[in-house]
Amino acid sequence: MDEGEKRIKQEDCSEDNLGAGILTLTNKRLAFDKTNSRIMDFSKRFGDTVLDISLDKVTKTWKEGLLMKKVCFTAKTDEGEQTFKFGVFNTKGWVKSIDQAIDENKNQ
């Protein structure tokens, strides 16, 4: 993490296209790190960071789903605008935390 960056929320989850990993929200960005796990010794290791998006590039946040609930956001990337959907436990809490972090980031 960068200097002055603080972790707000972190959860082991899965993204529709990226697969399993850990979603991290800081006061400056959203990041998703792939994980490698082994059933034999119940270990889990951080892999590559496959998503690293500054909060000022997030254009929309929402939650969706009835049974399989997901927190979703759209962001401007080098490939254009992309949408990401993460299966997390508390979708409402994630959306609220992301929106608060974006608002605080704008005011700085």
C-alpha cells in the first residue's frame, strides 16, 4: 500500500470473470488479488493483483441478485469502461463503504 493509504474493507470472494481472490477497499483504490489455495494443507496464498482501480475512476456502484448477491461497480480502465461483479457476504455494507470512500476521496 502507498503512504497514507488505509485499508477499509477486505474480503475473500469471487468475481464473475476473474475468479477467486481477495477484494480490498482502501481510502484510495479498489484492488483484487488472485489467490492460490491448496486443499491438502489448507493454505491460501496471495497471487497477482489483477485489478487495481483508483476510486476517482469508479463511475457507478450497486448491488444485485436475490440468492447470489453481488456488489458491482463500473470503472474507467485502459480498455474502456468495465463492470465488475463480486460475490461478497454483505453487499449493502460494501456499496456503502465504497460510496463513502469515493466521497471522502473527492473532498481531499
